[in-house]
Amino acid sequence: MSLQLPPEIYAHIFEIGVHKWGVGFLPSLCLTCSDWHAIVLSTPRLYGIIDFTLSRWHGLAQLSRAKSAPLYLTLPTERRRYYECEQNLLSLVHNWVYASVPTRTLESVRGEDLCSLEELHVTSCGDKDSPKKRLWDVVPSKLRVLGANSVSPSWVKNVLSRGVTQFEFRGIDRRDRCTNSQVFELLTLIPNAISITLESLYLLDGPQSSSESASVPIEGLLNLHIESLRRFALQVSRICAPSLQTFRLIDSYPYSGDHMHWNLVFMQWSQPSFVPANLHTLEIRSSLRESDVPTFIQWLSLLPNVVRLILDDDALFRCKEASLIEKLSSHPVDGEDWFCPSLMQLFVEGDVQVVDLVTIAGARGGVVEPPFATTSRPSRLRLIEAPLCVSGWDDEIAELKRLVDETRCSCFSCALGLLRV
């Protein structure tokens, strides 16, 4: 079979396949035709994608064939899985482009030697603190992505730099004695971040430093994901991210003795220089107290570009002081703007009835635009997902289907495919 494209294009496609399915993807390519077989044999970088967590034998074989190709390396925390070639791997650190490794591996190399490293994911070996006071004197110059799992903030601090654009920090438990001030300090080190994920961090209240009273500008931040994180609302409120496009707040309900609630964030982010006016996706799950809801609704009214709203928080539907359902279904008066005028996808879990969703969809135009309108219309709701079967009658569900392009029921039975709405 003659090649329809240059061999370099095929090699790049094959490389994508190895990234996704591993080196076991290559034998089937070799059987396809002699040309593909030749490309596989003559492209060392296909063998530079080495994952010792899958197969020690394959990892050793690949390392011998990778030669001087860029290395995408994944190592397990158990040293016995790769100890035979550890020194060989360390001698090739200048070829590392991607590394997912335990902390002990990095203690054996110098930062300046990792001259090609662009993405680093590091996991603790069990000892959260590095025996070195400072890991590297020089941070890898090309490092753009850093993920840390069960690693102490003091260790992470040694690796962060202004060049990091994607930061993920996970897996701190109460034994680590980590404070919110320590994590906040990490955020001050990445002013050029585009994406930040903070997940499953057990934090203690630390002494507030002078830097925590000032805002932390991260002008280019587009995505902020917070999950299972408490005692950090004050610090999040200091983040000034006016370009934010996606914000997810999940399973972060405050502790009973925590006086810093998420309304601090919504209040501060309502200030003109903080408002993320370009936010298009907002997800709130199991994080709010009822006292947070009025401030949350007020903040949401300042976000004209929210297209996708995901709500799974009982407080939003229990609050008597302010009603989100009422705001979503009400027409503007006295020259006011529509609430969430760009909303097109609504995902709801909790104490909400189908009749409420019908009211919201009807107020936002239904399927057919009216022939004329005295005020500007909001975007039409095109998708609603909610537990329809358990919260409405058949005629109400039928009416909702008539008003929107697509409805999805999220009840347990429908999720299993036992019923369909």
C-alpha cells in the first residue's frame, strides 16, 4: 500500500495512538502494511512514551529503542518496578518532556538538567517532606504544567515558577498539618496561570500574612476548579481573575466552626475589577449555606455570558430569603437586564419541581421566538437536565419537552436506562 501522506504525518498519528493506548498499539500497525511497519521501526519517539506502571518488561525494551528521542515517562512509586534502569533514566533527564514520577526520583536530578521538561506530575513516596530544604536551585525553564498529589506545599513551592500555566494540587490530609496560608502562597507564585485545580486538601487555619490581605492578580486565569476544599474561602476571594471562563465549586461545604463562607468570594468578585464577566460555565455542588445564596444570586446577576449552569446544592432551593428559580423565570422590570441572558443549558439536582422548570423555559421564549417583543429577549434554553420523573407529572414533563429542544432525566432509574423520559 503506497502512502497517501508524508511518513512524518503517519508517525505523528501513531504517536497519538501510543499516548492513548500504550506501546501495545504498535504491533497491529506493523501488520497493516510494509510501509507502516517501516515507519514504526524507524521512529524512535514512538518508543519514548514509556509507562512502567503498565509493564516493566515493555518499559525496559522501549528505553533501549528510544535512543535520543523525547521521553514521556511514567514511573510508579514502587522503585522495584524500574530500579534496573533507574540510572539510565536519570542519565537521559535532558530528554524528558513529560514526567509523572515519585518525589524521590526528582531528588536525584538537577533542575537545570531538565531542560526539555514541559509537564511534570509528582506523587509522594509516603514521606511528604523532601529531605532537601531546597529541591532545585534552578527551576526547569520550559515547565508549563505542574501536578502535585500528596506532596507538601513546601516541596511544591520549590518547583513553581512564573512560567507555570496549569497547576493541579491534590491529596493533602490532616496528618500533613497544611495551612491555608501555605496554599495561598503557592497561588502568588503563578501569576500567569491559565488553569488551577485545588482538590481534596485538608487545611488548617494558619496565621494570616500581610500578602493575604491584598488581591492576587491572575489576569489570564480561565479555569478554576475547587473540590473538597474548606477553610479557603477568604483566600479564594483574594484571587482577581476577571478573564475567568469556567468556575467549579464542588463538595466544599464549610465546617461547622468555619466562619469564612463562600459568600466572601461572591461579595469580593462582585467588585468591578473582580467580576469575571466572560464566565460561561458555572458549577456549584454541595458547597453553599443558605446565607450564601442571596450574595450568590446577586453575583450571578453580574455575569451576562453564563451559557451553562450546573446546580446541585440544596441551599439554593431551600433559601427563603432569595429564590434562584424566581430570578431565572422572571421578566426584567424598570429597564433591568435579564438574569443570565445567555443561559442555554441548565442542569439541576435537588428540590426543584418540573413545573418550576416549565416556568423558566416559558419565560425564556420556548421553542418559537415571539413575532415581536417590547424588550430584548434572552437566549432560549435548549437543554434542561433534572430529576424529571420524580418531580413532575406526565403532562408537566410533556409541556417542558415542548418548550426546549432537549430534556434529560437524571433520576436513578433513567440513569440506569430502566425508564426513558
